[in-house]
Amino acid sequence: MLPRKSDSDTCRGGSNAAQCSSTYPPTSPEECTAYQISTTLQHLAVWLEKGFRVASAPSGAQRRRTPMKRREIILVEGASNFLLFLQAAKRIGLRTIVLSADPEQYDYAEAESFETIRVDTDNLDALINECSRLRATHDIAGITSATESFYAIAAKLCRYFRLPGPNPDSIERCLDKFAQRQLLAGVGVPMPAYRLAMNATEVESSAAEIGMPVVLKPTVGSGSAGVRLCRDAHELAEHTTYLLGGTHVSKSSPRILVEEFAQGPHYTIDLMGTEVIGIAVLDFDPPPHFVYRECTYPAVLTDDEHDWISHISLSCLRALSLGWGPTNIELRWTKRGPVVIEVNPRLTGSPAPELVQLAYGVDLVTAHIKLVIGDESDLRRSHSETAAVRFLVPHRDGILDWIHGDRRAAALPGVAQVKLCVEPKEPIVRKEDYRDRIGYVIATSPSRAQTETTLQRAVDLIEWSITPFSACGE
């Protein structure tokens, strides 16, 4: 605070005194401004008289010697969305650091210029230590994961470092399908009948209580891995043995969910925060497995049906204490209305985000990353189209001899993308889940009929040949 002057004190500076005739303290905003300017000029004059130099702003060359750190985002492992995350981060000026137990698995994306660090991604302490080391020398803006298996541990890292992220406790409860069912049932969310079984006897008794056919699934997992419709006692016993044998992809203990088979159209709902972004209809290959065949945005629904699905979706968020970031909900519309199949507290895998962007103009991956780094996301729809994907699924095991027609398919008007996931001479071993796809085609247009026609024309152009293992002498 400046020392208080008496009312008789006037400005210094000889002839300049006449320019500041007001007394101290000033009695109006105008006098206050004049006093501040005058005082600053007086002090500057005194400094110059005493030989002090006034420092100049650094030159452009000097500024370039001390560049600002580039903001970075840490990604704990990746999945089908990996490339989308890298590209979205780059577009908004972020550099990506990937923490992985097996960095070599991401070599296919090396053109995107990201850094990988080998670390035990199942070990929270190891991840905390690595992130602490990085934060000491890097401007880490956020932490997340592009895969369900590591989404909870990424949320724990966000909590530890006080970065934006979902509630890790809510994520973990949601990833356990039985715990999720209990929470949803507690608030009256409509679901298929279900039981938890720990052994073959409990599976058999649960199926008898619910009534055949039933769906058996592990309590942890995604992409329909380990999920099968059991229509009789033989299929029930066979799949029970498979799940209890631990040969499926789940890392959990052998806990089996036995569910009523809900029949009807299958819908998938994408949310960001508490906003419903889009609703798609899913189609599967014939039972007993649930292998995705086609997905179309938007689903054809009446206003009442759309509102009903949206209401149930938001009820799921409240029951599971979700609502930060992306959520995907699957349900079937049965004779008694919509029933929830499962809630996934994460972004859907590729190519669903691409379909959402083609259909609505909303970039879910970029929106998610912006939330992770504390920025605002733009979820406004910019257009309305029909976008659909058809998955290419083989119907035999063996060696892929050849696959072609993808370039001709990609050249068709209305085809947005054609992707092949295999190369000739690769072995094809079906898992009866999402991993069976060997490629896909995406088409878009203003109408559902036109999109479906384009999609079928493109798929018809793609052909392949598989020689059974038995014919290869294996």
C-alpha cells in the first residue's frame, strides 16, 4: 500500500505539476486514474535519472529458446479405438504416451508419432510410479484408456492425480455383470431374469428356474466373448464346461451369469455424460452365438419409443452412479417392452464412433478426450444421415488363400470405408465372438433404404477363399 499523503501534497515534476492539479486522495474515478498515471510517470523519471534501465520484452529468438511444454495425454493400453484416440488427440494438439505391457502390439500405428512405455498395466502401483515420473518432466493433461479391461485402473489413476475422470468404484461395479444386475434391479430397471452360478450344479438349477432357452455368459468381459444361447441340456452342459474351464477371455474367477433369453430387436445407445447421442439397431448372425453382423444409426423408432429408451438409459446411469464421460447401453425390445441387456461404462469400440460421426456429425472420441483433459466438448448434431456397417465374418476355419474386391467396393458412391483385418496365408480360427470379423464395410446416405442397398452392393464385391486345416495337412 502507498503511504498516505496529506491533502496539501501535490505532484512532483516542476512544470508537470500543473498537469496533475488534483489533491490526494482522489475523489472521483477520473481523478484516481489521473493520479495513477502521474505517479507511474514520476517513478519512471526518477529511475531514469538514477541510471536504471527499463528491461525490454524478449526478442522472438529469445522466446524460441524456451518453448512451452506440449500438453500430453496418457493412454493405458488400447483396443479397436486405438488409432481413433491417437488421431483425435493429435488434432487437438495433444501428444500421446501409451503405457503398455506389450508395446510392440501397437507397431502398426507408428505413423501416428506416439510414445510407448513398457509397464505392468495390471499393477496400479507400477502405473502410479510411472505416471509420477512422467508428470515431473511432462505436462500431463489427462489419463484414460481405450479398452474396457483397463478403464477402471485408468479411473483410479485420475483419482490419485486429481485429474478429470469417472468414479473408479462405479466403473468396477458396472464391469461386474452380476453386481450391475443387482444395482439395476434395486431401482426397478427392466431386465431379463438372471441367476449367479459358481458350478455346474448351480447352472443347471438356475436354468431350470428360469426356463430354457437361457443365455450363459461370464460375469466379466465384452464383445460377446463367452456368451452363448443354450437351447437344451446338452448345449447347457457343454458351454458350462467351457466357461468353468477358464479357456474364455475373462481373467476373473469362474462366475457364470445365467439369464433369460430376451427376444426382440436389439438396440445400442451411446451416451456422453447424461446426454443420449444416438441409438442404433444391431443385427447378429444366427444363434447360438452372438456375433455382430450389422449395425445401423439411427434406429427407426417412434418418438414414444425413443423417449422410453432414453428414460431407461438415464435410469441406468443413476442406478450405477455413472454420468461422467461415455456410456454404452444395450437392450432388447421384447413383448413386455425394452429390457436392459448390459451397461458398458466406456466408449463403444470401432467402428461405432465412426458411424456416430457419419450419422450425426458428433465426434465421440474427441469429445471423450476433451473431457479427460478438462475441456468442454461439442455434442451438437451437425447433420442427419443413415450410416451402417456390415461385418465380414468367415464361416469356416482354415488358411486364408486370398481376399479381394475391397478396392472396387470402396469406389462405390456412398461407401465411407472398407477395412480388411487379415492378410492372405493367415490362419482363421473362429472364436464365435467379435474377434471373428475379418473386415467391414461402412456406407452412408440420406435414407435407410439407400444405405442398405449400397452396403449390400459393396459386400457382394468382396470375396475370399479359405482352405480348411484338414486339407492343408494340419
